[in-house]
Amino acid sequence: MVNMMRYCPLCATELTEVKIDGRQRFGCPADSCEYVFWDNPTPVVAALVERQGRVVLARNKAWPEKMYGLITGFLEKGETPEQGVLREVEEELGLEGTIAGFIGYYPFQEMNQLILAFHVVVDGRIVLGEELSEVKMIAPEKLRPWSLGTGPAVRDWIQRRNASRM
């Protein structure tokens, strides 16, 4: 079990592995402290952005040159997933969007995240935010899902889109 936190944030005692509800966790061994590091997944919002009938894929500045993905970001305190996804679209593309539907939720265990994916429709000129290096527009029929992260949301959106056209 990998532990990102080594010491109790309440009393500074070194955390140790404890078994709680049949699962290994890190907890504080001090008798006067009951702290447990639950390591729950972080909620992330994702937008499959559609603009002028095409899907917007973005490349983060930190990613390899040929790697693109959906618009994503962490859900912030006090906002709903819908507010969060629209905020991310505005921050990263400079556009106000409209939610066309909820695609689904997707555990991304490799990053300890829970992705909440939405279909967002935008219009206007894209102005890249500070995190992105470029975007590309893909015709929906040419869009291919990837295996990790937001890829399953892309797969589900494509399947629903194709089913609704039959």
C-alpha cells in the first residue's frame, strides 16, 4: 500500500498501517488520536466539448506532443459538477458552454480520481488558457476512444450518439 502522507496532521505521530472494515489504511497509532488517512478518490470533471459539430480535443502543455484529451479539471469546494465543468471549459477554452447531457462517471484508479463527464456545447472563438498548448477539432465519426482516464466517457458518448442516429 502506497502512502502519500507519512505523519498524522493532528498530532504529528508517524502513521502506521491499520485494518479498518477489512481494508488496509494508514492511521494514527496514538491512543488520544483517531485520525485515519482514507485516501478517497478526488472528483474530476471532464467536458467532451462540441463546437460547430466537431469535438474539441486539447493538449496540455505538460503532455507529449501527440497526446490529446478532453477538457478536465478538479471539482472545487462549493461548486456542483455542472458548475465545475462549465468553469473548466471557460478557463481552458475561453468559451461559455451549455451542458447537453451527463455522459457518466468513471473511476480512474491509476490517479485515484472519479471522473464526472459531461457533453458540453460551445460556440465562438477558442482562446487557450494557460494550461493548454493547442487544440484540434475532430469530426465525431473520426473520434476514437482511448483506454484510460476520459477514454471510456468518449466511448460511451460515441455509442449513444450512434444509437440515437439509427
